[in-house]
Amino acid sequence: MQAAGVPVTPGYMGADQSEERLAAEAENIGYPVLIKAVAGGGGKGMRRVDRPQDFAELLASCRREAAAAFGDDRVLIERYIANPRHIEVQVFADTLGNYVHLFERDCSLQRRHQKVIEEAPAPGLDAATRALICDAAVKAARAVNYVGAGTIEFIADASEGLREDRIWFMEMNTRLQVEHPVTEAITGEDLVLWQLKVASGEPLPKMQDEIAMNGWAFEARLYAENPAAGYLPSIGRLEHLRLPDTIRVDSGVEQGDEITAFYDPMIAKIVAHGPHREAALSKLAAACAGIEVWPVKSNAGLLARIAVDPDFRAARIDTGFLERHGDSLVATEPSEIAIDTAATLLSRKRMVIPGPRLPDSASPARMTGGCASGSAITSIGGNHARSLRPILSHQVKPRCFSRPAMPGRSACPSPAKSRQVRVPAMARSFRPCPASSFRWMSPTAIVSPRGTAC
């Protein structure tokens, strides 16, 4: 890459892989340094080293992971960038010697080196710097006689903004990446179709001067995981799944499918495009706020909160964004005691839900379950009234959920047992029921014509 004129991160990439040589090179580069697997990718085989006395132990750990993941324990040493931005350029080449780029993407919003939200173009990147890195990306592809779709990834030191002299080549992904829809959105090109044409021996559909950038795009990765529990994977059947229908959504699963522990936990990619960054981000925020996944846990709430975070909206981002903002972005479930205490105080003020019959067009509650009407969720159990505000259930819209049969209790009381029904806190075991089949019997309970309460 250096010979091709591509800026490379200061570091050591030599053939001598002895511990002594690697430690000496780390000293020359200056701590902190990053040990990276030569054959690595996806965040595997990477270790940050802050002190010389930790180098040997972390080198051994990195080598073990690299050997297990890639069958190759060779490493390289790079300067560690304290405020990094992850900028990558989409390139394409055909068998006739034509090379083009389709501009850049910013993939800085990551967790443990795994991308969470990507956008195109990169915020804060001026025209001169864009021209430099896009030209460097094409040079990198030419240097290896590349054919097809590829991504040239750069790391940028963003401590003083995105500057020409602070952006370096990091690696090349020889494939079409997960985040390619944002490039498709801003260029209007079908990159999968481009791949097929190139594979068939055809020339690139467009040359460089024919490719233009239009607007701004975001992609959010919807994962089956529980951010409140340390991002533990969540598996199970997607009993209820509602994804946005007004913007692009790429998904390989549908309602009724099973999320297992054997494959990537991604449920869908949510893609929003607009004339400028603010418009695209507002679309993304609204789309993520409307996602419903049950009973499998997801990061939908986290994505929605990121999209409205003031720092993210102002593009004050780097790869450490989630680590710094985690406490404010990851919602925790309230304890039973906290819910009971709050509900008791609210019930003393008679904060119950009066209201008309629910409309047929009522949207499902964007939560784990429960009965909702606008501003609060209310249920009665014994002498306890529970009013769960939307902050506990993520922007509730009107919808009623009926309770299925649970171990040791029937699904719903019979009409003869005229009583108020206790609804479990956070209603984790609810299923949707048609809003049109319900009528208000009291300010505190909703009962269907069949006597089924929820």
C-alpha cells in the first residue's frame, strides 16, 4: 500500500514475528499501540497495549485468538489512535481495467469493534479530504489488481477534525459489506446488480464522472440482544415482529421465525435516506421507535435513543461513543419494588385511564406488552394500581394486549368472575389482541364482549 501511494498507519508489518522484535517495534512506535492479527477482521485478534510490561501477555492472547479464528497467528503493530473515526470507501473494478469509487461511509458508531449505525457521507469531511481518501482507495484496489466490489477502510484521528494528514489505510474487505445500502441510497445504484454484471465480464455500469452523490443515508443494525443485560444475545421464536414499512428494511427473518445461538443475531437493517443529515436521522429515529420485537429482546430502544442523542445529532462521534454514553443510552428495567411503589403513589392521586373505546386503527404498544392508552399503562392487582409511564415501555401507542395461559393460571377469567385482573409488571407474556373487540367497562380494566379482560 505504501508503494502505491496509500497513506498507512505508522507501525510494523514485518516478517520477523519474534516477541523480542515485536516488543522493540512497539517501543519505537510509542505506547499505546494496537496489536492486530494479520488475517483478522470483525474485531477479532485485536489488543490495545498501554504499557511495555503488559505487551508479552497481550501479544500471547492476541496470537491465540488469531490462530483459533483465522488459522494464522501472525500480527502487526500499529499506533493506537485515541479518538478514531472509521471511514471506509466503496470501490468497484471490472475485468477490463476500470476502477471507480462510490464515495465514503462513516462507520464510527461501534460496540466492541462491531458496527451499530453507519452513515454516508461522513459528517465533517470536506471536499478536499474526500477526494484524497477516495483517490487513495482506488489506488489500493489497483495495487492488487482487484476485481468486483470491495471496501477500503481507513482510520482517522478525529481529535482535531478530519484532516488529510490524519487519515490512514487500515484494511480492505474483499466483498460487499453489510452497510452497502447507505451507499446505494446516496448514489441510486444497485451494487448487487453491479456485482453480477462484473462477474459476467461486462464493464462497470458507470464510470467515475457519471457517479453522483445525493442526500444522506443511515443504516441501523437491529440485533437480537439485550443491552440492559450487557448485550447478551437473545434467542427464541419471534412471536411478534413489526418492522418499519415506510423506509427500506433488509431482513432475513419474519414473524414466526426462530432466532438461534448458531448464527449472527442480526434481525434486520433499517435504512433511512433524506436530503440532508438531519432529515435522514429524523426518519431513522422514528423508524427505530416503531419497531416491535417480542418475546426476543432487541436493541431497538438503544437505536432510537442514539438517533435522538444531542451528541450524535451534532456528529460528535468516534468509535468510543457508545462506551462513553452507555449509561444514558441503555435503559434498565425497573424493579418490581420500584414499579409497585410508583404505582401506589400514583393510584392515591387517582391517576387512572378514563377514555373512549379504543379505535380499530390503534397501533401496538411499543414495549414488551401491556394495556396502553396514550399517556400511561394501567392495570389493577389486589389493592395495587400500576401506572407505567411510557418511559418504562418505550413510547406507548394505544393497543390492548390479552394475557395467554401461564403456568398455574388460566388465560383470562370467565365472565362469571367479575373482578379486576392483575397484569404482570412489564407484561412479558402478552400477545396482541384486536383493539376493535374491546370496550371500556371501568377506568381501570378493559373487557372484551366475551368477558376476556386484559
